[in-house]
Amino acid sequence: MSATEAASARPADSPVVPVADPQPAPGATPPRTPLAARAAAELVGTAALVAVVVGSGIQATELTRDVGLQLLANSLATVFGLGVLIVLLGPVSGAHFNPVVTLAEWWTARRGGGGVTAREAAVHVPAQIVGAIAGAILADAMFGEPLVKWSTHERSAGNLLLGEVVATAGLILLIFGLARSDRLRFAPVAVASYIGAAYWFTSSTSFANPAVTIGRAFTDTFAGIAPSSVPGFVGAQLAGAVVGLALVALIFIPGRAAQAQSGA
């Protein structure tokens, strides 16, 4: 039967039901921003984040000799800066600014969840590292410091590495817990707040980010880390990411989450 015949066969008083536009199948990947734009967002966002961390640290040390006030100023600037960057660049790239977040997304995508592909991760991670180095150099330039001067701040003690495991595990648990519970809209406030708190409750002041750790080795200022301490921190952060993903799998079980939503 043709569309014309079907229309004439329909009773005159029957309602006309509009035909909905085709919708993507459940689980299908939605249209995405071009990879070049996402890589640029990750590079610029990570650069801005490190510039905030390093620059506020330099400013704080110039304004006061009180180490507590220096850390307070550094952490507050980081909280505000990170929140703004997530709001601005989240719709473009997801605002990872962090290789462990990118790699965790890639891992969840391999296991059937949403996330980046291996090709995308291979582009995002170098962009984040380059951005972090550029951000440290930019901060040094703004405050008249040597553009590149390896940090002399040793951070290799075991308790600091444990702090990095805890900080990174909590960050991964937070981000992917928000995703599993469909609350990612709260990420700008939640992630920034967590990093601000972790500045104070972890012994390492919560780097929780391999790219930022590498970038901070390029500046011998308040926020710096000696290059010899970088491998230990990065290893601790990767271990923390594994712990965080395990906690997500244990706590935010997809089946239970779906049942809870259907019951609500």
C-alpha cells in the first residue's frame, strides 16, 4: 500500500501521528568534535591549569613567607582555575587535562563503556604533556623566572608516593562514579572541590596527574618537583588509577545503577 492509499484509508477523525526523525541506536557513539579540536583543547587546558598552579605558587611566595598561606593561595587558585577550565572546555574534549583520566576512559571503552579510542588517547596524552610543559614555562615567563630551570624540590619519600596513590584513586573514583550515576553535570564543582581538598589531606599535595607532574619539573619554584622524583610520582599515579577503577567497578555496578533508576 502506498503512502497516498494509506492516508486515504485512515478515518477522517483519526489523529495524524508525526513521524519522528531517526534516532541513533542505544549505545551508538554520538557525533563528536574533530580530533584536532579536542587535542587543542587538551593542550590549552592543561597549559592553563599548570600556569595557574605554578603562577599562583610563585605569587604566593612573593607575598608571604608563611608556608600555610602559600599553600592556601595555591590551592584556592587551582580550585577556581580548574573549575573554569572544565566548564569552558568540557563540551569540547571532556576536559581531562590528565593522562590517567584519558587512559582510564580508554580502558572503560575497551570493556564496553563510553570513552576515547586508542587513537584518540594516543593524541590526547602527548597534547596534555606538551601543554603542561608550556604552562610551566609560561608561568615562569610571567614572573620573570628562568624559562626552564629544573626543580630541586625532592619529593621521593614513600609517604608522598602513598599520598599520590590516594589522591589519584579518589579522583578516578569521583569522575567515573559521577559518570556511572549520570551526574557528570556536577563535574566542574565536584572535581575542582576534590582537588582543593586533596591539596590539604594528602601528604603529596595531590598532583594526581602525570602531565602536570612532568610540567612542574621544569620550574624551580614553589610548585616544582625534581626530575628524579617524577618517575615515582607517575608510577604512584598509575597505581592510583588502577585502584580507582577497581573501586568504581565495586561500588557503581551498572546493573544495580539501572535498577535504582528504574525503581525511582
